[in-house]
Amino acid sequence: LPTDQRRPTILITEDGSTDAIHQAVAAGVNACVVVGVNGNRIRSAIDLAKANFSNTRGLREELDEARNALRDRKVIERAKGIIMRERSLDEDAAYTLLRTRAMQRGVRLVAVAEMVVEAAEVMQL
């Protein structure tokens, strides 16, 4: 399922083997209840499933943010390299130029960096 459609999942099963539980977790199950348990244990499993699901979702969001930040950083570094080469500037001056252009245009720094990289790619044609 797409990330925004995922829900906490509980597996109610007769097979409480370690193998079955590992397979269930790999499939996205957040908690497992072996058939024949009482209501209190099911309630605990529901609470556990919700907590695990919430934690997993938070970790996925953090991972996505980290990946995006790394991607942005790579684009900015590449743009700085292009500016340094084309304008014979040092790294600080290239970064200042990118930052100044971003502020003048009212856009994020990475957007200006993407423009620089795209322009450099077009000019190599």
C-alpha cells in the first residue's frame, strides 16, 4: 500500500512459531496474537500494534527527510562546483552567489542549484 494508506495491522493466528512471526513482521504486521488468548491480551496487542505502527511511520518520515536533505545537498554541492569552475570562484564565494540568487528570487537554495546544474547540462549539448 502507498505510505499514506497504511494502517496498524494485527495478525491473529494459530501459528505462534518464531518463523511465522518473522514472516508476519516482514509483511508489515505490527502485532501478533495467537488464537485462544483472552480479551486483555488482544487489547495489549492492539495497543502494541498502534505504538509500533506510529513508531515505524515516524522512522519512515525521518528517513525520507534525510534522503531529501542528502539529495538537496548533493545538488547544491554540484552547483557550487560548476560555479567554481565557470567563474573561478572559491567554495564560499560560489555558495554566497547561490544563496544571494535564491534570496533575490524568493526560492529555496536547492531550486537555484537545480537551475545551475540543468543549465550546465544544456550547455554541454
